[in-house]
Amino acid sequence: MIHLDKRLACMAGMMTAGGRGIDVGTDHGYLAVSLVQQGSAASMIATDINEAPLRSAQSCIRENGLEDKIETVLTDGLQGVDLSGVTDIFIAGMGGILITEILAARLSELQDKNLILQPMTQSPALRAWLLEHGFAICKERCAAVGGKAYSIINARFDGEKRPCDLLYGLIGRSWEDESEDAEIYLQTLLARQQKVLRGLQQAENADPEKLMETRMVIARLQELLLQRDTKEEHHDNC
């Protein structure tokens, strides 16, 4: 049986039960294999833009006897992949802007798909794109692995275009996750914003609006973290 790390396990937990998924940028194929092994997915398509990782995925699939349930495709993103019958699309380990480009190329075909997205960078750009194009962010879950913290975004199309302010772009719905990993994720975001503020304060011609926005975001993050601490203390006292 394939053992997934916390990040991939979190993504796997958002799969539509018994559905057919696509793992874009499959790398070693672990996510696709695990989903089928566990019975979470009836079948999977594993894609990658590079031959070497796709060969690794094919080896993993063969070793686990799942050639009849997992198809592999050498392609860039979702190009040329048949999306009919697909319920879920997984995209992980890429920058948020690259993820938006992959989705944008097949935008008209995503209205009935469950999107499970894990950006390594540029999360605000991804969240903003989703809201601007009629996708609702249903939930986010956080995973801390190897000293880094990630948020996994679960989104579905509902046709309603929404504004995305600075704070929501930064944290999305990650604050709703009550796990310790979400605490680490929010603390990481706070530290980054504090570093941005220090840089702005040291700049000779800092943009006053940018300074104000950064201070606002820091204050809201601190407030959210304080609320989490207070809630945790309340639970401990019950």
C-alpha cells in the first residue's frame, strides 16, 4: 500500500467517493495509486509534462497491479485529456499562476468538476482567479510537511463571480481549519507579511497605501490567531 504524506493525504480526503480523477503533474503517481487502492476513486488519469516522472508513475502503477484502473498521459497540464466522466481534478506542487493557466485552458469544461488545488506559491493569485471566474472555494485544509506549511483549496463552479480582497486572497478559508497545521500556516503568512512591512519601512519611497494595506493584513492575521488561541483555551477549560 502507498503511504501518502500529510499534504497528499489531505488532498486525497477531498476526492469524490467512487469518482474518476485526474492527477495533473503526477510525479511518482503516489496520489493516483493510493486513491484507487483505498477505493476512494474508481479510476484515475495520471499526467505529467516530463517523461521521467511519468515513467516513475507507470512503474508504481505496475508494481501495484493497477494498469487497468490508472491511465497515464504525457502532456502539458490538461491538454488533450478527455474530461468526460471525470469528477475530480487534482493539481499540486506548482505555482498558483501556473495552476490558473492550466484551468483556464479548459475553463468551459470545469463546471461539473471538483477541484483540489495545492499551490506552492502565489496562492492569492489562484484564489482571486477562482472567485473571478465563478468558482466557490468550498473549504481549505492545511498541511505542514518538512518545515513548510501548505493550504489545499477545494473549489467548485457555481457561476457567481466574487470580489477577492487582500486578506481573503492571502488566507482564503484556511482560518476555518482548526488543526495545528492551520496554525502553522497562518503563523507563516504572518511572518511573511511582517517581513514585507519591515522592507517597506526601510525603503526610501515606500508606497503609503501599500504600508497601510500591509499593516491591516498583519493586524487581521494577529486577530485571527488570537481568536484561535482563545478558542483553544476555552476548549481546554471545558
